Amino acid sequence: MMELAPGETPWRHQVLQRFDRAAPQYVEHAGLQRAVAWRLAGLCRRRPLPRGRWLDLGAGTGMLADALETLHPGQSVGRLDGSEAMLARQRQRHDTQRWDLQQGLPPWPERPQVLASSFCLHWLDDPCLRLQQWYEALAPAGWLALALPVRGSFRQWHQAARAAGQSCTALPLPTATSLLEAVPARAVRHQSLHRFTTQARSMAALLRPMRRVGAGSTPVQPLGVRAWRQLGRHWPVPESDGRVRLTWMIQILLLQR
């Protein structure tokens, strides 16, 4: 059994454990993560990113790193993640490093030209502080490419919890404004919010992909079976098709040092 690192909370330890267990089925169920990774990589292709040391922070199974390498032929992307099981699923493993980003960034012999990250920052303590640290770690004129869900996501989940008189156990997320305020305004080369909506025939089916990719952890006290049933009865359902939906708000940032 893995021991807790100094200063690590049981919930933070649980996050990595769940991603470890989800690794074998992650690619199959991570459709949203794949779509966002390719959108972020496509935006990077339109910018004059310098060649050199590129790193994917919280690389998981390598979706973003693979997309960046595909769209930038000849450029390799290093992959960092706290989950050994996720790193083992990488398409290429010659430049991977197991590293818990809760502990900051590892020491590098030279500053990276590009740091990229998708669906990672919101899992870390104080995302705004981590964003500042990542930005400051760049080489002069280096780029930070970032995508993550922000507050405003899971609107239907919050609505159902209020109607049912239950706590919303969705992961608390940073605001888009707070992330922008964490870095110099002059650094922002692109910022946008994208709405993605998933749908299914039931609440359980709607939330199942989150659990299957390891994203079911939350610091909020979990609900019991009865509370989940109440939540399901209050989940908003459009009259048109009877399917339930979950909306994500994804912030994309491109910053230059």
C-alpha cells in the first residue's frame, strides 16, 4: 500500500489511486478529454511555438502529448504524471517521468520552451498558484498551453442538488477569472471558454464515464444511495427527448512568457 507523502491529504492520495485503477479503460471512456486535447493542440499549431524542450504536465495516457507531436512533426513531448499505471499506457515511453505535481515541478537542467496540460490543473491544491509556478518555470518567450474545466461546469448537477436538498459532490473548480488574474495580462495570447454537453438515458449512465476515467474523486462528503436516488429524481430532463445532460465549461489558455 502506498504511503502518504508529507503534507498529502487522504483525498489527494485517493485521486492518484483512482487514476491508477482507471488506466486500463481510460482511453475508451475519455471522449471529452480527447476532444479537448486535440482542440488545444490545434490552437498551438497556429502559434509560433519554439522548438526545444516540450512537456505535458499530468499527461495521463498521452492524449495531449500525442496530439502535439502529430501536429508538430519532429517535435518530441515529454510526459509527466503521478500515476505509474497511466504512464505505462503511453504510446511512447522513452521520455516519461512519474512525478506528483502536488509537489511542484521537478528540477530541469534548462527551462522548458513549452509546458502543456489538459484536464490536470483543477486536481491540484490552489490551481491559481500552480498556474503561476508553471508560467514562471518557462524559458524566456516560452509558452504555456492549458485546458481545464472551470466553475460553471455541471450546471444540471448543481441544480438537481439544490432541488433535492442535497450537497453537490461535484469537484469544486476554479473560476475562469481567477486563473486569468493569476498571470500577467500581457502574457495572454489566447483565452476562450468552450461549452461541451454530454448526455445519456439516466443520471447513473451520465456520470459513469467520470468514474471510469478515474475522475470520481471529490473532497466533499460522498452521498449515500438514498441521496443519489433523490438527486436522480430532481435532475433536469428536457421534455423533448427524455435524456439527461451534463454541461462542462472548459477554459483554454495560451500564455507566452
